[in-house]
Amino acid sequence: MSSPIIAIQGLSLAYEREGVRNTILADLDLTIARGEFLVIVGESGVGKSTVLRVLIGLASPSAGTVRVEPRPGCRTPMALVFQDARLLPWRRVIANVAFGLEGSGLAKAQRLAKAREMLALVGLADLGHRWPHQLSGGQRQRVAIARALAVDPDVLLMDEPFSALDSFTREGLQDELQRIQAATGKTILFVTHDIDEAVTLADRVVVLAGAPGRVAAEVTVTVPRPRRRRDGALLEAARQLRAELSGRSAEL
Amino acid sequence: MPAFRATALSALGLAAFLVFWEAMPRLGLINPAFLPPPSTIPAAFLKEIALGVWGEAVWSSLSHYVVGLTVGAGAGIGLGLLSGMFFVFEAVTAWIVRLLRPIPGLAWVPFAIIWFGVQPSAAVFIIAIGVFWIVFFATQGAVRGVDRDLVEVAQAFGFRSPWARLTKILLPAATPGILVGLRTALGQAWMAVVAAEIFGVPGVGARMMQASSLLSTDIVVVYMLTMAGLYGLFDTGFVALQGWLLRWRA
């Protein structure tokens, strides 16, 4: 394996509110290989999202180092897809997708061309002219993915992006995301609390557990893609993960 | 046909109001010198136009109105944005705001005369103060109410400077709230026009004071309706603009 694209070492995050010290993460180590699809699972409040927020710069760690090695000339090594799409309601879909490119020095025509390309990639080529409120929840999340991909990041960070969608839409987007990764070769760091989703998507699943959160277990999923849902090997990986998770909670 | 019915009822209500108004002085229940019947208004209106007084008064009031509104609303939006964005600015100005806020626009008239003389700029000053606070508080509140999640989106995509935060997120997100303040200011500014011209700066307000001192109540009514008409015009235009600016809303 080549050198990791992201290496997190000894990451801790704590804050103090009204005299009470809250430790979210303590001494977390995690490396992500180039092109890997890494999924972090864990219960709510275990600090999964915090890892992503530190990586994208929305939270600052109390201790530890994060080393990122993007490909040479990469302007934005990482881009984040939020749980709740967070499109800007006053921009049309196409302008939402072009949002991240506005500081890039590209001319407007180039930005829009890039945005159209990304919309086509997520299967929404015809909806560029719509306002966000005219989209379904699944479409909104596709636009959010297109917005993140438009800045051409090395790593796509995804914070429970499908958890608010109905299961039918969710499975469709899971397939879609795997197709997009195959097409773009992006490294993906994906956070979820859904074990089936984790094994369906991941090359490797990391279980975050405890308070403060730390890496409790790791499961590698070697099932080849495209994956068939309810595939025996996937079910076995899910069973293994559940065992790890319940073992953990039994210890706590 | 509920829309048609509503319009018909509104027209009926207005007609009944005019009949009642006409009847009161005609039946001798009110002295016609105190309340001119509406049927005398068109004649008074035509006379004012023929004298050239109406056009002149409306023109100069409109110029006070537009300039005063622009200055007051511009300052209100500018300072409101600063105050909504920066805690330090808000803290430094908090007590100043508390001190100046309750002073009614009319109370500034003596200073307006001393500083600007009986000049259009004095009227502009009074009008600007009249609308400033409305727009200031509307803007400040709108900026504070912007969803933090959207600000995070800008940060996540590397837009971290205050200017980028303002132009990419805060201003567009606060626009609905700012427009509500501006619409209130549009009406408030007409009240300020009358107040500002009472002390002699030529315009609709000054002409009204002149007429009332001569007991020409029909002329007073002409200008009251003139202002109602102008306000209606501006408000209709503004609502159309607002609808277009906020076309992204569901």
C-alpha cells in the first residue's frame, strides 16, 4: 500500500462549557489509504462527525496531528457532504454546485461548465435550473455530492449523508455512490450509524466506541464490486461488525 | 369566485365609507369647514394642479422622500450588518443605541434647522432618522437569525473571511428580513415627510400646513389622498420587487 492520504495521530478534542469538561475524542489514530472507501460506524455521540469536522476545519483539535498528502497541485484536498444537504436556498441548483469553485480563479463560464458536468455525474443533468425547494430529499443530497465533487477534492468526506432518506432512496444512492467512486477514483471517508450501509459501501469499516470515542475494532470487507445486497459475504461482515459493537457495549 | 367576491366587497365598503363621509357634512351633522365632503375634493385637486402648486409640492416631497429613504435605509443596512456580524461592534454601540433609539424623529427638528437651515437637506435628515432605526434593527435581527449551518457550508468550502461570509451567506440569507424592514420604512418615511416639512421646507407637508392655517380643509384632504396614492404606488412597486428578489422561496 502506498503512503496514506490521511494520517491522524493522537487526535483529541475536548471543550469546556459551564465549567464541565467534555471530551469527545481521545487519542484517536486513523490512517486512510489513497482510493480507499473507509466507513466509520458508531453510536450517536461517539464523535464520528467530529472527526470529519476536524478534517474540514470546522473544529479544532485539542491535541494530535492530522497529516494530509493530496496529489500535487490539488487546491482543495477535502470536501464535505453534510447530513442535511445544506444547499443554499437562494441559489439555483447549478449555482449551488458551482459554489465551491468561486474562489478558484476560474471564469464563470468554466465554473458553470464544471457544475453541469458534476450534475450529469450524479444524474441530475436536467435540473440545474431548479431551486433547491423544488427537489426531493434524495435529489438534494445528490446536488450536495455534486457540489463537493465540483472542487475536485482528493478525499470526499460524508457525514451520514443518507440517514434522513427513505430506505428505497438510500439504497439507490448507495449504489450511485459506488459507481461515482469507481468513475472518479476518489478516496471516501464515510460516517454512518447503519451497519448494513457500512458493509455495503466499505473497503474497510472502523468501529468508533466509548466515551470519549476511540477506534474499538476494524473489519475489512473484501467482497468485490459491484456488490449485491444481502450477499452472503456482506451479511457475514455485518454479523461480525454487530458482534464487535455489542461486545464493546457489553464491556462498557 | 372568492377573489371577485372579495374585490366586490372591498369596493362596496369603500363606497359606503364615501357615502357616509358625504352625508355627514351635507346633513349638517358636521360643519363642512371642518370636514369637506368628498365631492368637493376633485375641484380642489384640479385647482391645485392649475396653480402649479401640486406638481411642485409633490416633486419636492418626492425628492426628500427618495433621498431621505436612501440615506436612512443605506445607513441602517450598513450599520445593521456590522452590528449583526461583529460582537465587538454590537457591544461598543449597545448603550449608544439605547440612548438614541427612543428619541422620536420629530424631536430632531430643532437640530435639523440649526444644522441645515430651512433647507431640503434638513427634511432629508429628519426622514433619514425616521427610517434608520427600523432598517437597522431589521437588518441586525435578520443577520443574527441566519442559520449557522449555512455559514458552516461557506467555511467548509474555504470561504472564511468576513467579506466572503457576508456576500456568500449572510446578505442573501438575511434579505427576506431586511426587505420586511424596508417595507415598513417605506410607509414610515411618508410620515416623516410631513413632520420634516411642517417647519417650512417646501413640499406636500408644508402645503398642508399652509392650507390648514387658512382653514382650506379641502386642500388638506387633497394632499392626504395624494400621499396615500404615492404610498400605494411605492408599496406596490416594492412588493413586486420583493417577490422577484425572493423568488427562490417556496
